[in-house]
Amino acid sequence: MNGFKPITYTDGYLPIEDHGLIGDGSTAALVGLDGAVSWMCAPRFDSPPLFCRLLDSQRGGAFTVAPEELIESRQFYEPDTAVLVTEMRSATGLVRLTDALTLRQGADLTEDAAAGRCELLRSVETLQGGVRLRIEVEPRGGGQVGARSGGLSIHSVARPHLDLQLSSSVPLQGLRNVAELRDGARLRLTLRWGGAVGRHKPLSTEDSLALLQINQAPGPQRW
């Protein structure tokens, strides 16, 4: 397993080698050592990007889940899967962030059929100490938020026809939140888009962990 490395930026950009790749056969996302999804197109690979801080650090947008005062991180994949784990150490604690673009039950990526559920699942667990966890959703070009059953409805200025819903196991007040997590605490976030909104019921933490086990499609090795 790779060791921890300091979080460093060059002109506001995290080095490309400090990212891991997740995918569901329809689209893909890059997750940085800083806990930010800095590139993702939805609903397909060839769609305009929803997040693209990788190319524009000021206006590109990202979906960040990370402790305040982040010092160092490491990434690895769950064995034989495309499930990415980012462990982040802050001045006060250590958290594990698990990311996956989830697959349907029984999905086969070798078939010419949609396998993804049109959702990004982000699961957080505090391994040591306690942290103040930043949860920030910044669509490219900006966004607006409203209340919705089971979570938040997000309107992307750059993608006005993309129906976005963010659900969480803790209450969210807007696009920028801070959650206090103690040792052993868990938190789950699910971002859905397009036809997935309203098609799947909100997931409990137990459902989310079970769904991660479905993502057994062979994943890329650590970069």
C-alpha cells in the first residue's frame, strides 16, 4: 500500500498523479488526494463536464469531501474493484473516504448495455480522532440549491437540464457544509443525475456499504 504524501498544489492545481480514477462504463471521475472530484462528465463520457477544476482551478468546480487542516493523504483501490479509497490525515484526525460510480445489481461491463445507476457514492468513516469535514459541491459555472425530499436539489448554471439530487446521512443546508465527526463516525453522500433521480430510493448507510460490494468490475491499478 502506498504511503501518505503531503498535499501540494502548483499554481492552484493538484498534480495529475495525485488522482485516482473511478468509472461505471458510462462515465468516469477523477478523485484527488485532497478529496475533490475535480473532473466528471455526466451522464456520459462525451457529455460536458459537471466538475472540471482539473482544467480551471478558479471556475471549473469540484465536489469536495475533506477534513479541514488537511496535511497528507494516500489512495488505493479495494482489491479487484473500481472502488477508490482516499485516507486523509488532518491536524486532529484520520478519515477514510470511499468513492464509487455505482453499478446496477448484476451489471456486466462486457455487455453493450448501461451498467451504471447514474450516481456517485461517497462514504466517509473517521478512523482516528475527530475532524471538521468540509462538504462542498461547486458545479462548473456555479449552482443554486433547493430543498428536496431526502436531500437537496442542485441547479447547475452550465448544465441547466441536468437534474441533480444530493442526499446525505446528515442534514445539509446548502452547497457548502461542515460536519463534526468523532472517532468511528460514518457519513454517506450520494449525488444522482438524470433519470436516476426519483428512480432509486435514498440509501441507508448499510445499503450504501452493500452497494459498494456490487462494484466488482475490474478496476485500474493505482497510478
